[in-house]
Amino acid sequence: MTTTDSPTSSLAGPARKPFSSALRFFQLFESLGVLLLLVIVVVLVSAVTPNFLKPNNLSSLAITAAIIAVPGMGMTLAIAMGGLDLSIGSLQALTACIAAGLLAVTGIPLTIGGTLLVGALVGLVNGLLITRLRVPAFVATLGMMNVLRGAALLVTNGQSVLLMDEPEFAQLNSAQVLGIPVPVLIALGVFAVFYVLLRHTPFGRHICAIGGNEKAARATGLKVDRVKIAVFVLVGITAALSGVMLTAQLMIVDGTLGVGLELRAITVAVLGGTSMAGGSGNLLGTLLGAVLLSAINSALNILKVPPFYQYMALGLLLILALTLDTVRRIIIRRAVTGGAL
């Protein structure tokens, strides 16, 4: 018996080639697109104002990028797992206030350790809410966002706390090692640890497996709930670490810090190539995305653009990132199915 190709199958071969080429383009764009945008921003702004490339500004830009990148990499793990944590901005504020309080009664090592412990505990609570009570991650972390914001305001009684006579703690922001600011080294250290976890350990593969298909992951016997809890603990620790870094940078804290950090973290993660659909994470892209976002904010400040335009820029970047993510997923689906929607 002879068979004839259906119209779909006859078109699959020719249709697959352009879609595969487009897919390769977007894969390349994920790796180099953020870097290209960063170069364009630097060239354009430096042409308008030479102040942008001054060492002091570049150092400040790098430190700000590091403070965003650290929780951004935690958010990358959560998104790769198919989750989200909207509480990190409030957690950054709370841990910054706690760090300021601890510095008054103990040393720097215990202050940092205690602050990171608070972040881990908050992440643990988020994870338990999501896994044990089956509260959706969006809802659980949204509620926690408000709880932590209220706690931060209570800790400070709604007042600002100025850190006095703490020059050693300020060194966490201003000190350099081989010309590299300490916050940048911290961000690179977090990147190295998370990269190894995500790319070279079973834990990282389990994260991506859960993000790709949670039901299939459960069917294969993966301890899905344990992985989820561990990821939210890591997200909490990164948010707390960024709180410590921000405290060292400002040397004055209050309960309103960290507003919008969750959107910045999501933006740099998705802009860097981590799909909101889950299943994979691009930590290098997140790192570059944080630098890009900080470069744009620095450029707007130098050009004396009103602050509310920075919120518009953040929103436009998030829309751009989500649009590219959607297009990427459509191209991948079409490439896999031979052009079928």
C-alpha cells in the first residue's frame, strides 16, 4: 500500500527551515542581545555627556547593578522553576532595617549572618505556604510582600535609621579588591555558585524539570516540594544579601526601601533570556540585564531626566522582555511542530 504526504507533512520540511533559522537568531540574541543593548546605551550616552564614563560614575553604576543582580539571580531560579517571588522588595527593606539594628548591638559577621538567616526563614515560610497549603506562588508572595513591608515599618517605627560610627561596615560598599568594588565581587560570587547549581548539579536539573512540566517531574519521582522550598529559601537569602549591600551603600535605612525591586528582578531575568514559561534560566543574561538597567538609570540621572521617567523606562524594558520571550516561545513551538501553531 502506498501512502501520500498530507499537506501538513509536505510543508513541514520547507516550513521548518525558516523557523529553525529564526530560532537560532533568537538563541543568539539571548546571549548577545543584552550586551548589544548595553553597548548602544553606553555609546549614545557617552557621546552626549562625557561624565558617564568617569570612573566614579562607572563604579557607582557597577555597585547599583550588583545590588540588583543578586536578587535577580534568585528570581531567575524561581522563574526557571515556574514560580515567582513578589516579596523580595519588602524583604530587602526589612533585612536592611534589621541589619541596621543588629549593628548597634553586635559585630559585622553576626549582623550579616543574622540578616541572611531572616531571609532564609522568610523564604522557608513562602515555600511552605506554596507546597503545604497549596497557595499559588503569586498569591503567597504578594501577601508576604505586604506583611514584610508592615514589619519593616514597625521595626523602624516609620522613621529613618542613620548608621553612625560604622566605617568598617561602609567598607562593604566602598572597598575594592584589585580595583573591583566589593559588591561586584559579591555578585560574581553569587553568580558562580548559582551557575554551578543550575548547570552542573541534579538540583539545577530538577529546577528546570519542574519548570518545564511539574506533573511529569512528579511522575518521575522528583521531590518537587523539597526543590520548591529550597529555591524560595535561596531567593530569600539573595534578597537579604541585597538588603545588607544596600544598607552599606546608603548608611541610612527605613521601611520604604526596596519598592519595585521585584519588578526590577523580573525585568533583568526575563530580559536576560529566562522564559516566564519556566524550564530554563540564563544567569549570565540576568547579570548583564542588571548592568543594562543600572546604565539606563545612571544615564537618565546624568541627563537630569525627571525620576518618573525611570519608572517608564523600567516598564518599557519589562514589556520588551516579555514580548521577546513570547516571540521566542512561538518560534520554538513552530520549529518543533514544523510550522504548526
